[in-house]
Amino acid sequence: MFHARLFATDPKYRDKMFKPCKEDRPLTVQFAANDPEYLLEAAKLVQDHCDAIDINCGCPQAIAKRGNYGAYLLEQPDLIVSLVEKIHSSPEIRVPITVKIRCLPSEQETLDLV
């Protein structure tokens, strides 16, 4: 899981964290994100080196809470929708997009989110 803002804006972070090789394929790159613009920029940087991009809306760790991403986005469905819409609707992104989520308290809430 990469932090989308850091990945999009910090070449040192990107170079240190992402070193794909042909043996990694098929490869899905997962981003923690809470800003659609940074997510799109990060996705553009990896799409030629992966087979899919995943938006992490399932990480329950404390760092995700502090950063307002992962499972803590489940409390902000409009933000999740904006992340998905931005990246999915971009003609620049040519790989499939997936979203990792956790089940919400009720089955109906989970289905409504999906």
C-alpha cells in the first residue's frame, strides 16, 4: 500500500518504495488516498507497470485513522465515490480499478456503498 499524495509528489518516496520487475506480474498497486487529484496523479505514474490499481478503503490500522484513509473512509461514502469517479472516469487510466472495503455493520449498508 502506497500513500497516494506522497507517491504523486515525492520522487524519492516513489523511487524508494516502487521497484517493479517483470517477475511481479500480474501486479496490483494499492493506494491509500483521500484526495482524488493525488490519487489520479499516482495512478498515472504506476499504470504502465501494473495490471490493476486498488483504492484501499479497508485498512483498520491507527495510521489510516490519523491519515483519514483506509477503513476510515467507510464513514465518508461521498469521498469514496469521488475517489472512484475521478480515477475511473479518467481517459488517461487504462488499467482496471478495484476498491478494497470492509463489511459495514449491516449487509444493506455494505450493498448501498457498493
